[in-house]
Amino acid sequence: MSVKFKKLLLYCFLACAPFRGWGESFRTSVAGAVEVSPHNPAGVSLAISYNSAVFIDAGEGFRFCKGVQVELSAPRNWLSYWGSLGLALYADMAGADKKTAAADLEARRVYFEILPNKLQSVYQIPVRRSHGLRNSPYSTVIQEVLPYGSFPLLFRLLPVIKGLSSEVENMSFQLSVRPIISDEGAVRFTFRYPEQLAGKPFTVLVDDILLEEVSGEQILKEGEHYLSVLSDDYRNENRRFMIERARVLDLTVELRDPAPLILFEGPRDARVFLDNVPITAGGDPLPVEPGVHEIRFQVSDYTIIKTLTVQRGKTYRASLMVDLAVSEE
């Protein structure tokens, strides 16, 4: 029986053996552990050998990842030994200790293949159902989605034939692991209330979509978004905000008393009256009751009177401007 035929039989046995959903016990040397985080988009690289493995864990901000990319680079002399090594990916591990040089593990194998006959192999591991990753001539997408609860994962090289040459045993492969970042960020709202109106109900919409729960983070696509706060007990609030990729925006919204406000502006020597009551122009906006009000400005012998109908939750500006116009005929 030829060596190539033996390799083919072994490959068929390993590839066809049932492993999805099955636990597998094994011992491997641990080359190291890496954390995947969008805060380190370049990822981490380390060297592994023919019979070693690397733990891949979820780091800070992992919720903004749609996948993990694993790139394995082989030395040039590997091409002479194709068919002697395989690679495997495991999830849902028991007994994992990332600090030991060797580990006895029980895990579920989710992917296996004979190490390809090329110098660089790229694998993409989806971590959410709507990942949008696709197989290409340059990368292989792992079929199973492995969410946060499946981590840490284990990427492993292992012999698939007996009697490996010393050259294979001494080969150093380079493993690079980096995040595949989604086009999303998050916003975290904080609402502050007037002391006398604390606890009153309000409705929050983002991009005209009702938020059922306003506490915690809201995951949104990167770019500009529109916030609306509607209430019978506070002033309605409308504002735009920007979401950056893999960033969390803390947005504080001051909910204000809905009483109408009037801001008065005029010359320094002007006398201002609201409903025949003298007031000071240029100060803070003055709260008033909804309805009809009379505003009167007096500057020396000049008087101007306006009637204003104010509505709840609105702010008005009453300004007297004195100007001199010069024209040439």
C-alpha cells in the first residue's frame, strides 16, 4: 500500500469521524494564549510547532466583533511534507488552564482538515449569526457560529501520520489571530431630571424606532443617529449624535421642566414689562404659564407692545433692536 494511499485513508477517517457535538479528550502542549479585542485590530502573533495549540479568548469589546480571523504561515520547507499534519479547532472546553505548558483537555471539535499544501492559510470564525462572512479563494469560513459562550477556543496542530521526520518536528509555524470588527458601536444614555419632576414617564426613540429598554448599551451602526425624547411631563428633546466603530458613547440628556420660557433682550436703558410687571432684560429665561401674555418695551418716549401666545414646552425670544439705516439716492 503506497504512502499516498495511506494518507488518503487517514484523511478520510479523520474528516468523516463524527465530532460535531461530541466531546474529545486529548493532551497537547500550549504555545500560548491570545485575547481578541477590537481595541487591538492588528491582533497577536506567536510561533507554534507541529504538536502544540493556542487558546483564543474573547477580550474587551468583543461584542463589536462579528468574527475572528486566524492566519497560519508555514515555513517554505513545509511543502515537501504535505499530508503529515492536520489542524483542528475546538470549543466548549473543560479543564482549560492557559498557564500550563501542557494541558489535558476535553473539548468539542468544530473543525478539522489536513494542513493545506501552501505557505499561508486563513480561517474566519463567525461569532454571530448575521456575520456576513463568505468563503473565498483566500480564506475559509468555519461553518459553525461560535458565540461568546463558546470561548475560549483552541487552535491546534497535530500529527496525522506516524514517524514524523525531525525536520517537521523542528518546524516553526507562525499563527496570527485578529478580530473581524463589525461596523457598529454603542450608546449609553443617562437621563437627568428636575428634582420636582423625578420619576415621570417619558418615551425614547432612536432613528424613529422605540426603545423598549433605555438602560444599558444600545448597539447601533456607525454614523449619525437621531434621538427623540417625548413626554407629557418634560420638555421634548431632539438631538443628533455620532456612533464610532467599536466605541461606546456616553450621552447625558437633561430632561427639563416643560413650563414655557421667554428670554428678553434689548438696549441697556430699555424698560421691559411682562403683563405690566417690570422685569430685567438680558437675564435668564423667565418661566411663564401657557397662554396669552403682553410684552412692553420702553426706551425714553418710545414704546412698543406685542401680544404673545406661548405654548407648553416652548422657548421664546423677545428682542428689541434699535438700528440706524443710511442710504444714498
